[in-house]
Amino acid sequence: MHGIPETVAKAITLEAMRLAHAEGRDCLLYAFSGYGDVAEHDLDLSPAGIQSLCEFLCMSFQGGTDVSGPISAATRKLEGAKWKRADIIMVSDGEFDVPGETQHTLEEAKKKHGLRVHGLLVSSGNCGLSSMRSLCDPVHVFSDWQEVRGL
């Protein structure tokens, strides 16, 4: 993603952090692009958390999308007490393939932990909707670029 979709993804991250802080919950971000390119950011209001957030906001991804890495990392975190009741919010343009193993890993985590996976498809059409629906329920589609052009 780049341009407006990337800006929307970053805005959603800021809002998730704000809500988590308001509710006294932790917030963990996996920024990802191509195979093996996954960065974990613990988003809190500590100096390290603010630094991590600033690093994320300065990043730009243009190297494809591999969802296997971040899904695997996020579901492993569910084994720890701190993240046992966590949800996942996936923000993407949906332009990715979903390996069967990744889908199975996610389904098992949903059954075992009651995991909820919310999707925000940032796309100018329904391109990528089937990929997002294979991982997320519900999927919200953000496609009204007119609303953010003036930002």
C-alpha cells in the first residue's frame, strides 16, 4: 500500500492505540509487507512506545504483502496471559494470497481463544475482498477517497 490507503492504515493504527489506552488495554502492531518483512511495535504511551509509533508512522511499504508472518506472530502471542483476550484488526488493500496453513492457524486460534479478526479493506473497489473475507469477520470496506483527499 502507498498513498491514501497507507495514510488510512496509519490513521486506524493511531485510533486503535487511542482506544486501547482509553480502555486500559495494551496495543501491539505488526507492520508487514513482503515475505519475512514483519516489524512488531508495542504501542503505549511510554517513551519507547511513542518512539515505536513514530518509527511506524515514518515507514512506507511497497514490497508486496505476505500475511503469513504477522498472522503467525499474532496467534503465537495469544498463548501468553497478556494477550489471551486480544483481537486482531487487519488493515490492508487485500492484494495478497492466503496460504491454507495460515487460514488453518487463524481458524484454530479463533476456536481456542475466541479470537476475533476484524478487517478494514482499503480499496477503491471490491478488489481484495475475498482475501480479506477468508481471514476476517467482519470486513469493512473503505473506498470513499473523496472523504480524505483534502487531508
